Amino acid sequence: MSRVCAIFGGSRGIGHAVAQLLAQKGYCLAIIARNLDRAQTTAKNLGAGHLAFRCDVSKEEDIQNVFKEMETSLGQINYLVNAAGINRDGLLLRTKADDMLSQLKTNLLGTMLTCKAAVKGMIQQQGGAIVNVGSIVGLKGNSGQSVYSASKAGLVGFSRSLAKEIARKNIRVNMVAPGFIHTDMTTQLKEEQLKKTIPLGRFGEPQEVAEAVAFLLESPFLLLRHPTCFPLFVPHRLFCIC
């Protein structure tokens, strides 16, 4: 079976690092982002055989259309990485309803919709693997990120439930929950102060999370809620694997 992987949010941050690693491993990649120019640049830099697509994951029609385009151009998608996400940090009392909805639609609903679209094809192929990128904030919470935390916490419950639903179809679903990682989302944080709360004394790098994502995509017996598996809490709080 060919290894065709769709990476939503693959043009920047963790998604970009995942794309670089999987390209080195010989995957055929679909780089999907809202900014088509950025996605095209990423795909071009990865080398021949990788394509770029535009999609707003908060819109079901966009997702349905992009899966049709990917399947026409690359064939059936048998690997899926959901790394698209946004944050609108702020205290709940100061957060507008539109900002709440945009985070929930992109971070949670978007992943649900991409998984739904991908699973249909994976069932036909009798196998596949999905890795959703969450956040440690979805597990422990954080002041000023109540909505973002809720969207990522919802992703945990969704991923666990979906893993149970489709395991019998030989489709694995896993999730990583990164801590503080050097991405666009963390550039405004007070890094020197926050590093004091991390045992290793540093932020993680996107490439380190990418290694975990690739491990989960390729490990045939690792599955959320599988009796032989358990959450792996990394000592320096880089991320946890669920």
C-alpha cells in the first residue's frame, strides 16, 4: 500500500516539521493550509511528488472538496495528520462569541470533519492511521486560554472515542499533546520565565514533536485506549502521547 499522507496545517509550525520528516521517510504528501501560497512553497521545498491544497477546516464544504482533489491527484489518503489550529488568548469575560466559535470550529470541528472524510477512504483500503495534534493545555488548563483549552480538551475525547469506533477496521487513531514548543503561537510568550517551570529548562522544537507523530503513524499496535498502551508523560513536559 502506498503511503499517502494528508497534513492539515502542514505549511507552518509542527505540521511543517511533520511534513519535512515524512518527506524524508518517503511519504507522498498533501500539504493543506488556508494560505495556498504558503502551502505551495512548502510542497515545492519538499521535492517532487508532493502537492499543495487550500482548505479552511472550519468549513465542511472546503474539506469535502479538498479530499476529492487529493484523491484525484494522489490517490486514496491512508495517513492523516491534523495540525491546523488557532488561538485567541484572553480572559473569558473579554472573549467575543465569534472568537470562541472560530477556535472551536477550527481546532475541534475541523478535526472531526477531516477525520470523517478520511475514514471513508481508509475503510475501503482496510487500514490507515490518524494522528491529531492537541495541546497539553487541553489536559491541564491555563489561565487566559479557557476557550482554546476547551477546544483541545474536546479533541482528547473525540480522538479516544473515534479510536474505539474504527479500530476493528484496522484504522488507528492517536493524539499528541505538546507543551511549550517554538512556533508562531508561542512567540509572544515570556519564554525565560516559563522555562523555569520546565524540568529540562527549555521549550521543545517542532521537529521533536514530528518524531512522535511519525512514530504513532508507523507503529502498527499503538492505539488510543488500547489495553497494551498507556499515556507517556515526558519528564520535561514537551508533550504527552495518548
